[in-house]
Amino acid sequence: MSFSTRPAFDAESRTISIPDTATYTDAMTVVRAILRELVVDQPPFGAVCWCGEPVDIDALPLIPHQKTSEQVVRHGA
């Protein structure tokens, strides 16, 4: 995983910045790692904020656009 900018935690605004080039998996891995460094226990899957709420990262669709077209659905592909 290589990014042009380094992920960062801003303690003042309490935000984690992730490069927009990161994939969903890479972003979740970085968020979990930063939260672990902040001594926030993480579940086996996903990530939990220091406030206890699940972390919601806007993910790209897991199914490519062409797979969701009406033609593909109609023909059962």
C-alpha cells in the first residue's frame, strides 16, 4: 500500500485523514491501525470509533456498475 500523502490523526478536530486514492480495504486497515494506536479496542471486522460507534467509510460499490445493469439482471448473469 503506497499513498502520496500519509494518513494522519488530527487530535484537535478528532479526525482521521485518509488519502482519497486508498481503496476501501486500505482505508479501513489504516483507520483500525490509527484507532489501535489510540488504545481503542477493535472488533474482528470493521472498526469502532473511540466513542463506541461503528466507523462508516463511504465504500465504492462492491459490485461493478456493468454487473448491476438491467440487461445482466434480466438474463441472470
